[in-house]
Amino acid sequence: MLSAALAAAALTPAEPVEAVDPTGKRVLVIDPAHGGKDEGVQLARRVVEKDVTLAIATLVKRNLEDARSVTVRFTRMGDADVAMTDRVGAAIKAQADLFISIHVNAGFEKEASGYELYFPGFQGQEAAKGATRGESAAIVRDMVRTKHLNEGVRFAQILQKKLDPVFPRQDRGLREAPIPILQNLTVPAVVLEVGFATNPGDRKKLQEESIQASVAKAIADSVREFFQ
């Protein structure tokens, strides 16, 4: 059973990413993974990943409608094909303050369950620890450039606490990984794998409107806390 939010998305879609928010609000860009011909993983005969990610994303926006300091944008509106480069470009063009890419996991054994959160890696930071005194200015500049990585981890930790009661992570949880969609962003960014389509229990839960709503509320509450 698909969430009613999916149908609502076609009628009241999120604002497309076109320009920097003119009101000065913090900009959240949500990426509902897949879309169009790219259906993602299958959860049931008539339910695929692209539907679940868009439903959750739409509910996140609905939860944040009363947030006066946050503007929510989507990388895709409705069931559209969007290249990964365009998803990244949408966040860059909007000068996003936070980027969240929502997916459904697959693979591993059927026992694998729960959500996973990925953040960009800190490649090159270990080398900086052994730098000489003469390189200190360069290290400081590098720390400034990588501030978004620390902020991405901070948001991931907030979201982890909010999601745990809703969709237990089964010790998979927060992970550093060089996921392509995160690598070209210089804003706080995470990839959320909501659950495992290959796990019977997760697959059933992800189709429930109440679970979709609870996941969306956890995301929205985390956004509020992050931007405080």
C-alpha cells in the first residue's frame, strides 16, 4: 500500500530547485532517490523504491511547512528521470544548507535490517595530522574547507537519535563512505538508506503509511534541531 503522500506530491509538489532562496531562509534539498525509468529496488508487486522515497520526502516537506526559517526543495518533482549529476547540481545551484538523499537498501543477507546513514569521508585529513609547523596555515584553510564534513556528521548523529526508536538500525547505523552523490558537495550532506527491501520485515514496514510518516517526522525533527 502506497502512502497517500505520494498522490499528494503530484498535486502539491515541492518547489523545484531554481535559485537561491530569496527570503534568506535555510535551504534543505531533499533527493528522493531514483524516479522515472529508474525504479530502484522492488518492495512489492506494485511498490518500488522510487515511490517510497518520494512519499517520505513529501511528508518531510509537509512536516516542515510551519518552519519559518526553512525552505524545502526537491531534486525531482513527481516520477521524473533525474541524472545524479543533476541532483548534485540542484543542491549546488540552490546553495543548500543541507542535502539529504533518501534511498531503500538492498543486498546483504535477508537478516540485514534497519536504516543506514552515510556521510562523506574525510580523505586527506589523516595526512594533515603529521604536517610541519610551516604547513599550519594550509591546515587551517583545509579545516575551513571541510567544515561541511563535520556538520554533515553532526546532522547524521542527530538523525540517528531520532530514527532509532522508529526503525532500529540493528548495529549498521552511521557510516563513512565515498558515495558518489556526496563527493562533489561542499554542504552538509547524508545518504539515508531507510531499510532493506531484501528483509521481509523491513519490506513490509516500508510500505506502511504510519512508518513512512514516522520516518519523515524523524527527518523533519532532525532538520529543525540541526538548524537551531
